[in-house]
Amino acid sequence: MQFPDGETAPLDGLIPTTSDSATPFSVYLHIPFCTVRCGYCDFNTYTASELRGVTRQSFVDDLITEIHWSRSVLESSGVPIRPASTVFFGGGTPSLLDPSDIGRILRAVVDVHGIEDGAEVSLEANPDTLTRDGAAALVAHGITRFSIGMQSAVPRVFSLLDRTHNPDAVADAVDAARFAGARVSVDVIYGTPGETREEWAETLRAAIALDTDHVSAYSLIVEPGTALERRVRRGELDPIDDDTHADFYDMTDDALTQAGYEWYEVSNWSTSPETRSRHNLAYWTGVDWWGYGPGAHSHIDGTRWWNVKHPAAYAERVTAGVSPALEREVLSAESRHTERVMLESRIRQGLALEALTPSERARVGRLVEDGLIDPAAVESGRLVLTRRGRLLADAVVRDVLDD
């Protein structure tokens, strides 16, 4: 995982901007532990041998320390304390933590920020780590939604991804989450080097058969420095070309739509507006959030910062009472405009055309003619991508934006 370039973040953590008290607020909590590193993954995760003395218990204590420390930073910066509308435990494998520790972390969030009635509280889980008793305990501690990493239902593809859970465990994990009374999403990945259409179709059928509230389907990017990238570089595996990726996306949208799901973001489908990931929508609509934990990113009213990556370096800073942030970026008005166009154009609700400059609005008509933007949405004042536009989302944004 590569961080962007930024300026050195101040040790006091003060934020050089304020935010409107009406702006929604979200919390992200990065849990960096994994039992093994999957061959395709470049996330900020660590196995037991890589932790340099950090334990799960000491990490939880450090994370809670950062949460409590952040309140003084917000107050000193003049940023209003707002209740969290969404909370997301990501990683890594958050379900490796004891449910009681998840509860401790969530209580610290509530103590510092508060939490809205009916807030969405999500937790990512590896299928092998979620039992009925564990899911019930997590729900008792406040989890309302589970995001379960299925990735593939095909043993050969599963092996190429270096996933270690038993594929049959996915159905058990979904059952456990549903039995506990939580909403459930599954994540799948298409475009693994060598994956065939038939194999991807099999994964889609298996995901749909789980009858979850939500499906995230991501196109695999072979990231530099991963074990998978090294295999591709050595010629052991052939990467999938752009046309095949597009075919897989079409298959995904067809299959999920026919099964009663609707797309609401380029890579996400849900059974209804109520079962969409409210936390991810918060990112796509540019609200404020604080990301706690090693490598976590935060954003408050145009100021973005990211923490040091290694849990040991994170622990040193938190223990010393200084900001764990490595660098930060204060976005210019132009950068904020670019990000708004890029993010809001990806969601089903789309981007208000009035947010574009006159010259940018003038380009929309040509993109409608090219079949990339929905003409009916334009008539109602919004820029919404067609399916072909979703496949070329980055190019559409480049064509719309002023140079």
C-alpha cells in the first residue's frame, strides 16, 4: 500500500481547519492483524512474526489511547465533536480480536464522539473466524453489520489468491451473522490471473445463493510488491486483459440485477437502499471521518492525514502522547472539486450538474452521446454513469474535468 506525498504532520495533531457541526461524521478503526498474508494483498496488515513485540492486547490499549487523545485535538482545533453515524472495523482481520475487545474499542468511540441512534457499525470478518457464538457476542457489543471476505468459490482461483479459509466456511459465517441479527455483505474478487468466465460465473452463483443483503465485487489489481505480482512477473501466471475484466463486470451486473440486487456504486450492489453500506457512502460523499490505527487515513473538512504504518511505530507515538500521523495534505479548492467529481460520479445518485463549472457541463452532452452518461439523469440535473460509463469511470472523470 503506497501513501500519497504530503507534508510532515505536526506532533500535536492540530487540524488547520474547522468543520460545520452539521457535516456527518464517521469513524474507521484499522485492525492490522492477519494469520497469513494473502498473495494478492498490499493492505497494511501484519502476521505474528512481523509485529516486533506488539500484541493484540497492547494494540487494543494503544488504539483506545488514540481515540481518547483525539478528543483534545478536535477541541483544540475548534472542530465540533459530533456523534458517529457510521463506524467501521477494517483491516486486516478484525474478527481475530476477542469480541470483548471490540466492545472496549467501540465504548471508547462512544465516550469520545457519541454515536447516533441507529448508527451502522460494521466489522470485516474472515469466514473461518466467525462462529455463531462469536457473531452473537459481537452483536451484543454493538456490531450491526458484517462484511465477510468470500473472494472466490472456485478452489483453483482460491489457491491462486493464497486464501486460507475453507470455502465451505463462507455459508456458515453468513448463517452465523444472520442468526445473530446483523446485516451481511460478502466480498468477491474477479480478474485473478488465469480465471475463466466459467469460474467467475460459479463464484457469482455461489455468492447469490448465500442470499445476503449486499455484495461487493472488486476487480483484482495486481499490486507491485505482492507475491501475486512476482508470479506474474516471472511468467508463471498471465494477467487478465482489460476486455476480459469488462466482460466479468458485465456478467456481475447482469447476474446480481437478475437476482434482485441493484448497483449503487461502481463495485457495490444491495437488495435495497436500506442495505447499502452507509460507511462507504460516507467516503464517496466526502463527509468527515477519523481513521484510528496504524496506516489509517482521516479527513476533516479538506485536511487529510495518514498514520505511520507499522503497529510498533504507531505504539511508540501513541505511548509518547504525540500524533501517530506521518504526513498530511491540506486540499486546495481545485483538488476538492476534482475529488468530488471523481467520487460522487461513482454512485447511483450521481453528481449534481450544478457542481460542475460551465465548461465542464458543456462536455457532458458529448459523453451522453458516447453512451457513458445517463441522458435521463442529465435531464433531472445529475451526472449518473451508464454501465459502460461505470467501466470507464476514470476516463469519464478525466473527460469532464477542466485541465
